[in-house]
Amino acid sequence: MQLILFIYLKTTRMKGSWKSIVLYVIRIIELVLTGAAGGAASQLF
């Protein structure tokens, strides 16, 4: 929940530049996915 709130506050400050908002959100999703993938891989071994 805090992460969503943080993203929301961050994006509301960048009102005009929607491209940077999209890139920012994609980067965060990528970090979450790689973190989840890393966690799953470490549990397998």
C-alpha cells in the first residue's frame, strides 16, 4: 500500500510528462518482478 501511495505522489508531481511516468512505473514493476523471480529461484535451491 505504501508503495502505491509513493508512486501516486511521485506521478502527481510529474503532471505534464506522461512518458516519464510510464517509464517510472515500468521500472518499478520490473524491479518487483525481478525481486519476486529472485525470491522464487532462491526457494527452489
